[in-house]
Amino acid sequence: MRVRSERVPLIQQWTKIALIICGLTLLFFLDDLFVILILKQAFPKALRPSLFKMIIVGAGILSLLLAWIVFRALRRRPTTGGEGLIGEKGKALSAIKGQGEVFVHGEIWKALSDEEIQEGDVIEVTRVDGLALKVRRVKS
């Protein structure tokens, strides 16, 4: 009996890494802000209020920009692995009567289909099953 290993999708791994980086960045920003606050109290004339406000606003804008980039990356469709093949269009290299070959994403794949597909028809990937693609004919 073959045991199938469960792997964490790549997007979840990158999400964790991005959140850790953002957290560390905010930690360093807060550390700098605390140093500025201490310096402002120690040397009130050296740090003008306008400079202090510009630093705080800049840190806020930078953290909003980082959050926007992370959330945009989370909404993006996966482009690698089996998930990236689903929805891709290709061409049938042979007649598919249950099983055949297709050309998808620059590669030749074994294809499985419940419908009869003629050679040269445009197909769409609906599922990835190991090294075989479950496909359907695209209606023109």
C-alpha cells in the first residue's frame, strides 16, 4: 500500500515567510521609533516636530505598502505544481477515448477524459491525478 505524503501548498509557506518578515520589519521600525522618542525627550531642540512626524508617517506608509503587497500575493492564483495546471488550455496530440496524450504548458502529458476528444482539439485541464491530467474538450 502506497502512502501519499501530504505537503503544505507553496502559497502557505510563502505566506508564513512574508508574515515573519513583515513582523520583524515592524519590530525594527518600532524599535527605531522608541529610540527617536527617547532622543526627542533627551534633546528636544535637536529633533524638530516636523521631522518626527515625517518619520512616523513614513513608517506607517511603508507598513501599509508591505501589507498591500502581502495581501495581493495571497489572492494570486498558484502558478506551479498541480494547482497551476488546472484551467490551462492545450491541444490533443492523439484521439482521446478514455486515455490519450495532450500538449499542455509546453509539455506532453498523459490525458484522461470521460468524453471522446479528437486529435488537434483544444482541451482544458480540470484535474491533476499524479502524472495524468483529467481534461475536457473546450467548446468553440
